[in-house]
Amino acid sequence: MPDKKDSKEKESWKDSLNIADEIARLGGAEGLGDFDFKQFFGGIYKDHSQEEVEQSLIVGTSTTTPSIYEVSLEYPQPWLFFRLVTGSVILFYSFVAVYNQFENANLLPGIIFTGSFAVPISTLFLFFELNIRRNVPIWQVMRLVLTGGLLSLFIALVLFQNAAAFFGPQGAWIAGLLEEPAKLIALVVLVKDNKKYPYILNGLLLGAAVGCGFAAFESAGYALRFGITDIDALVSITQLRGILSPFAHIVWTAIAGAALWRVQRGGEFYYRLLLKKEFYAPFGTVVFCHAIWNSGSSIPFMGKFVICGLIAWTVALSLLNLGIKQIADEKEGKEVFKSS
């Protein structure tokens, strides 16, 4: 006779998979495709030479961008990001340990910099590896981290200022309604040549770059504010935001970029694109997750952040699946972009 407890657990697991499948089909997406958790992270257990590291970074130039027929359609197994995350964590806690030993204020910028930038940039390299088209150079990515981070923060502050003027003080939840459009506007303004980087996977990467810059600069600002009065608080807030960064701004803006690139199809941007379900469904999910993330609600064991993070990554992986399918269609000779 089957155990009732086991049966309930199996039913609960099936319900969770059904919910994930529904989320992965938002905006007419096609689910998670060939995604398998163990296979996806299988690359981190393999040995990789220094030459492989260098080759993985030297892409996107006229001589290092493969033709569409040379692109492998095997589901990506990113690994470089894991090395970077590991090194970032070691570096951050090394700075903290040295500071605790000597209490020298000259070490504080190192704590802020490694804690605020290292993990977000490591997460960004995950999206860099997921861009199997290998047509976006690292220079363009880092340019968007810096300029996109600054521009999106500026636009967000302008929106916050006007929202306060018209509607009065609002709760922290309103950040989702203002910061997500701010980052999307920055992405559209800075990536004018969509025809050069027209793929859904390009939008996923370039969006992640803007989100990375926003997250890193914002975290550094929080660290400085807390650190003025309490060094322990500086370390705590930097640590917390570093841990949560892979599940927030970076993946949120990656989704926004991929969804917009999906409907834009290598053509010019125009506002009616934002009214297409393929865009507003995933983008609205991002705004909702951000609002809940900043809300006052609390679930034990950081459950609120876990749930929002899982939703966001499910949507991101569904767009990754569409991006891989887009490249497969192009290899078969199908028209995937708007004709000039």
C-alpha cells in the first residue's frame, strides 16, 4: 500500500512543475525546452584550461564571430561564471578578514567594490556564456554595465522625483514600477544598432549588462550609506545584496531585454512593440516580482526572495529556449528577422 505522505509529496512536486511550466509559457513562450538542472550546471565539474578561458572571452569580433552554420545548438553548459563567483566570494571575505585584523579604513573601498561588483559581474558572465551566437564582444558588455548603470539610475531618480511630486510619498514597492522601465529605457537608448545584435539571446545578455550596472552601483551606494555610521552594517548589507544579486536586477533586466528583442526582430524600435503580449507578459512579471521583492511582506528563510527569484529565472530560461530555437530556425533558412 503506497505511503500517503509520499503520494502527497509527489502530487505537490507535480503541482510545482505545472506552475513552473505555466510561468515558462508566459507571452506565448514555449516552456523550458531541453533545460535540465544537472546538465545545465554540468560544465562546472569539468576541467577547463587557461586557453579555454581566453577563447571563451574573445568573441564578437569580425574574426571570432562564428557563421550561423558553425553555431552549436547543444544546450549551453556555462562554467566560467562559477569560477568568477567562487573567486569573488573568496576575495570579498579576504578583504573582510584583513579589515577585521587591522581595522584600516583603506580596506573599506575594497570591501565595497568586491561585494557590490564582483558577484553581479560574475552573474553577468553567465548570460555571456548563454549567448551561444557568440557575436557580442566583452567590450560592448562592459560598456553597457558602466553607461547603462549610470543612465538607468539617472532615469530612475528622475521618475522617483516626479512620482513623489505628483503622488506624494510611496512605499518601497513602487520601485518595481519605476526602476524596471528606467533600465529598459537605458537599454533602448544605448543599444541603437539592434540590427548588429538582433538575437533574443543578445537582448538577454545586453539587458543583463544594464541590470548588472544598476545593481552594482546601487549596492555600492547602500554600502557607503550604511558604512558611514556602522562598518558591521556595511559588511552585512553588501553581503546580503551580493547573495541576492543573481535573482534580482540582473535577471529582471535580462528578461526585459530578451522580451523586447523578441518582438523587435532586428527592426527599429517603436512604442507599439510594448503592447505586444510577447513583451508585456514577461515584462509585467518582472515588475510584479520587483514590487513584491520590495514589499513589506515576509516569508521565513527569505522565502519572498526565493519565490521571486525562481519565477524570474523560469521566465529567463523560457526566453533562453526561444533564443536557441531562433538560431535553429535561422540555420534551417527560415526568416527570423524583419526584412530590411
